[in-house]
Amino acid sequence: MNTMTPSKVMTDNQIDKTVDLFRSALRKHHDEFSIESVQQALGAKDLGSDLLAVFRGYVERFSNLVIRLVRPDRNRTPQAVLDATDRKQYTDSNVVASMPRGTGEETKVVFFKLGHFISDVDLDKEYELRGLKPADPYSLAAVNEVDPAFADKHPNTTHWKDAEGNWCYAAFYRWNDFERRVDVNRLDDDWYGFWWFAGLAS
């Protein structure tokens, strides 16, 4: 089964239109920037990726499918993976120790949102329908490490079974608009409709 991706990707015409919009805005406001400062900004190594991040944020407002490319550090311990996200942790140490490391240097993490309650068993069927498997917690944590604000608007999670067959999960979200959290624990309830589920190509 093919991995779920956007049915039609961004066209050259859309790329040109995006560039034209930015060019028009720059021309309108060009007198607000000094030539020296602009030259320094153009030399900043992260300028392109920062501009892309702003554009991606606008696009994701209208999408129920989000894709991120990350390079997880699979040499870390499970606890070090969580620590690197710099979030308040609510975890069970035994479940943290059971976190699958996954494989691969670069992974494409695909997030989808269902918008309704679902059990872990039925969630696995949703992954299968999309040609995905649940993302390993290392890949999911890498997304939230690189982009801490991602979970503010896209509370995201993945699940797995431990050696005893219990459903476990890692979930990244913002609590009450002020605390960025990560939960790693066993699950004994259905998922709410606001979660974005992380998957990898199966």
C-alpha cells in the first residue's frame, strides 16, 4: 500500500505565485530596510528555512495532513530523547524504558487528524488505511525537539505495545496555554478527536 501523501503536490505555478507575493511585499516595504542590513540578512544561513517555516504554518492551517523530515538521534537513551525536547515531563519510567528506537538516519513523519474518538485497535486500522505504521517515539520526539511550537497547534502522539502487550504512548501538547508537556505512559482509554497521529511509511 502506498504511503499517504498529498494527492497533488505544490505546482511550479504556485511556487511562482508565492515568490511573486513575497516580491510584491518587499517592493512595497523596501524603504524600511537598509542595504547593509539586508546584505547581512541575506547571508544568514537559516534565512531560507525560516521563511519556509512561516509559509508552512500558513499552509498547515488548511490541511489535515502534515509532513516533517527529521534526523532522530537513535544513540540517545529514551530518557535523553525526552530531555532534549525541553518539556515538562509526566512519565512512567518503565514505559519510557520501553520506547522503541526505530531505524533510519532521516525519517519522514506524517501526521493525520481524525477528529473523533478512537480506540488504539481502531487507530492501528487507520494507520494501515494510509499505508503507515505508528511512528517510533524517537522520530516523534525529534519533530518536537526541532519545532517546540508545533504541538501548540498540533497536539501529537504515537503508540506502541510493550513486552506485556500493553498499549503505551508518547504525547506532546501544550497544557492550558502555558506549559509544554510530554506524557509517556500506558493507555486505557480512547483517543480524543483533537490529536494528530504520527506515522511512518510501512
